[in-house]
Amino acid sequence: MNNIQNLAQKVPALADFSEDALKGFIRRGRILKADKGTVIIHEGRPGHGIFICLEGTLTVRRQVFDRFPVFANLQAGDLFGEIALLTGEPSTATLITSTDCLLLLLPTKEIKNSMANGDPIMFTLLRKVVSTIQERTLTTISRMVDVYGSPQRHLPLFERMYRRSKGTANTTES
């Protein structure tokens, strides 16, 4: 537990936790060791909870038409799995270990129970999760502007893609 606790103390999302709170948080989770090349999350499948990378690196990939490009690389200190947890929808990306990894998984059921009981640690973690989502969204928007130029020019395409993803696309659109 000491090695795990030492690694967890370095995670920005857990930095404000007291020693006792951090120990309790770790006890609620599951420690996972994953070899290089292990798929941790499958795009389109139900999520398992929030993962925190304690050691190693992971690659985030997403199916785009017939391709499977790398969207991001995660490292020790990063968390993932939050989108499926918060939306209740299937996972939006596939995460594969790029190196051997040590992960802390806080299962969905544990998070929901803690939230129902008003656990302040869980609210602190979820604040960090929302900040992470906001940061990733702004980074994505910035990259899209760099690649595609003004968002206004491509808004009709993105709107059609969004409607199709929700199954509301007009079949006469091209």
C-alpha cells in the first residue's frame, strides 16, 4: 500500500487529499497491473469507472470512419474513463497501454455509492474530473482550429455528424 500511496500522492487530481483520505480512496479502488499492449477500455462498450494512471503510458484511439488514429497519449497522473461514467453512455474511445502500467480503478458502483452518501472526497475528485474534461475540450478545439481553420466554415458538417451520431439525421442530406 505504501508504494501505491506514494504514487497516488503525485497525481494532481488527488494532491489535495489528506493522508487518511488518500488511504481511504485507494482502499475503495482496485489496483490493476497491465502489460504493454493491453486494451483497458474498448470504444463502444460500457465503462467501468474512473481510472487513474499511477505508472506507465497509454494511447487513446478512436474509430474515425475506417481509421483508428491516436487522439492522445496519457501518462502517470492522468485520469480517464470519466466520460462514460458521467454520461452513462458507452466509452467514447479505446485506451491501450503503451508500456507496462499500474492503474487505480475506482468502480462506477463505488463512485455512485460515495456520491449518494455525500462523500466530500468524491465531490473533490469530480471537480478535478470536470476540469480535466474542460481542458481536453479546449485542447481539442484549439487543434481543430489549427487543422481546419475557422469553426464557422465547418459547422454544417459537424452538425450533420452530430445528428447522425444521435440517429436523427435527415436521410435526404448529403
